[in-house]
Amino acid sequence: MSIKKNVVANYASQIYITLAGIAMLPLYLRYMGAETYGLLGFFTMLQAWFNLLDLGLTPTISREAARLKAGVLSTLEFKQLFRGLSVIFMVLAIVGGGSIFLLSPYIANHWLKAEVLSHGQVALAIQIMGACVALRWMGGLYRGVISGVEQQVWLGVFNVIITTFRFVLVFPVMWYFGYTAQTFFFYQLGVATLEILGLWYKSCQIISDYKYDSQPVGWSIKPVKAVLQFSMTIAFTSSVWVFATQTDKLLLSKLLPLNEYGFFTLAVLVASVVMVISGPISSAIMPRMANLHSQGKTDQVIDVYRKSTQLVSLLAGVVTLTLMCAGGQLLYAWTGGAQLQENTALILKLYALGNGFLAIGAFPYYMQYARGNLHYHLKGNVIMIATILPATYFAASHYGAVGAGCVWLLTNLLFVMFWVAYVHRKLIPGIHLDWLLGDVLKVLAPGVVVALLISALDVQPAGVINNLLFVIGAGLAIFMTMILVAYYQLKLSLFDELKRHR
């Protein structure tokens, strides 16, 4: 399947997933209250921390599936690896989910600051969360197989179906059983069960399509040992990623009242749209770059790398700049004029800008992933975690969510300015200035000018509709300016260049 179709499929599903979650959020606030939405934010954070148990195994199985598809890895070897990883995933899911279950009374009584919900209600919700995150995390193994063989179209359709169950159909259920945290999380447990069954069935179907001789698969740790170095490197970088992106949320869940934590979660959710925009491209190019590299097609790897950078700079740049100049108006229109915390818009802008730099700074990782050597990524993450953990702790403790947002923005800005240049010099000497000036800044500059002009106007529309129209107008102005300049200067017509790498 072409990289164009994979990117389109990823975007279609991610746009639906994002819009479904965003569209339903005002209803969560209205019918369930800010405290219950704070629990949803805590649930999301738990899922992220649960990834510490992944040990780099999900990206590893995805890469090995790409090698299977390319004919570099035998079917027997892959089946042995898949069986071994399945057992590891199941054991870790039981350990992780059980730990959350046992810690639920402490979290409810001593960590979260609920004022409306009782400690018993919060504890029960956390116990259900433990089962949910364990099931959803196990699905990562099967998602890795599906994405590794580049079946993003099927995965996109499946994600749309599950998202509809998760975000939309939950409301008829809550209308009947009650708008409570317990109803919501019991329902999510059922959806998580349905999700993992579907992913398991599809991954088994994919593996069965690759024929091999009658030699039994057996049970052996050797296939896992063969990829242990690569997976452990990813495990460390994944752990750093969790610490870097979730430490602020963990600290603030302790420092803020649960209702204020709900508003913070709201701002961070909107800002995460930037990563949602860039995510489908990375999901599509990483298996393709690994495939091309395994075939020795270095020039094509670099070509995909640079064109993908331009796409992310354009698409993620539009969203980042729109949130920067119209974030407050978006929150007002989105929540129907609901009374939010005064600094919610500022938190949104700080995290959106930080995510924008993060989307660009992630590209050297994709190149290292394709080569199967994450040495420099490992070193970079050691530096990042040594910087961001103490800075986030200090800023969040003294300045709350705004302080955490400032740390997030500055850390990602400095990472792009210095570390990306260093990695490029080591991996692809001579490419950095062309990449930074030609593939990033040349694409972003027109949008930055428009966004600054809109911000300087300081427009404060009255009413939900006028605020919504302002956001749409700002986004269209930035998008049209950037895409026209990109087309005429870079001859970048979104997928036309990438589709050559079918």
C-alpha cells in the first residue's frame, strides 16, 4: 500500500478521533461536572504512565513486522517473537493493572483532591481504570503488527469504530444508567475488551497470511533476546518520553483541586491536536523508512525524511499558529461560553507551541529508528530528562500549570535549536541547514507573520458564534498563506512527492 494512502488513512481516522473527543468534551463538562472530567484526565495520564511497562516492545514488534513484510525476516522467526512478546505483555498487564487496583484507596484518599465526589466513588473509578488501561495497553502489541505491515487503512477504520463507541455511544448509556463516573468507566471497560479482541483477531489473521514450513513455533526466549538491545533502547527513550510529558500532569493532579485539574486537562487536550496532526505522518513513514533502509535505498530514505518534514511543518504549523493567536476564542466557542479558569487560554498556548517544536524535533528519531540504532536519541533523552524533571517540579510547585507550560515550551525549543543540529551532523552531515531553513523555516515563516498580525489586532468577539468565526477565519488565513507559499516556493503539493515511494 502506498505511503500516500497510509497517511490519508491515518489522518482520516485521527481527525475523526480528535473531533469526536473534542466535540463531546463540553457535554462531559455539562452533564458530569469538572471533577469527573478531572478523573478522565487522570485516566488519560495513567495510560501514559502505564507505557513504562512497554519496555520498547511495541515499536520493536512494529519494526520486525516491517522487516517481515520486506522479506528480511522469516515467518517462523516472527511468529516465535510474537508468541514470546504476547506472554510478556500479558504478565506485565496483570502486574500493572493489579498495582493500580491495589493503590486505588491511597490515590483516592491522599492524592486526588475531590470535593464533590466521595472517596469511595473515586476509588472505584480508579479500580476500573486499572483494568481499562491494562487491556488497552495490551492492544499495543497487536497494533504494532498491523501498522508494521502498513495496514493503516484497516487500522484507521477500526479506530473510528472504537472511537464512536468510546466517545459518542457512551452518552445514550449514561442517559439510561446515570451521568456518573462509575457508569462511564464501566462502559469504557466494555469498549476496551471489544477493542483488544478485534486487534488480536486481525493481527493473528495477518500473521497467518505469511506461509512457512511445518516446523513448530515452540516456546523460546531467543527471538526476544535477538531484539533486546533495540527494544531496551526504545524502552529507555519511551520512559524518558513518559517522564518528560507526564511529570507535569502527575504533579498537578496532586497540587490542584480535581475540578481545576479538569480545566488544565482541557487545555492540554486542545494543545495535543498539534501532535495528532503530525502523528499520522510519522506512523506512515517510520515503517516505510525502515523498509527502504533495509533495502539499501539511502537516497529515498532521505527524500521521504525531508518531504515529510515539510508536510509536518505545514500541517502542524497551521494548527500551532492558530492556537497561538486564537486559543482563547477557541476555548470560549468550544465550551459554549463556559466559565473557565483565567489562565486556561495561556496554558493552551504554551503547550501548543511546545508541541509544535516537539513535532519538528522528533524527526531525527525517525531516521535513527529506520537504521535500528537509537544511540543518539538515547543520549538526547538523558539530557532532556535531567533538565525537564527538576525544572518541571520547581515550576509546577511554585507557579502551577502556567509554570509547567513554560518549562514544556522552553525545553522543546532548546531541543530543536541544539540537539537536532548535533544529531544531523552525526547521521547526515551537511543536511541540517538545508533541512532547517528549507524544510522548516521556509514553510513556517509566512504563517508566523500572519499569526503575529492577527494577535496584534487583539480582536475580542462577543458570543459563541462570533468567536467560532474568528477562529475559522484565523486558521484559514494562516493555512492559505502557508500552503500557497509552500506550493510556489517548494513545489510542495502535499502528497505528490511522497507518493513516488509506493
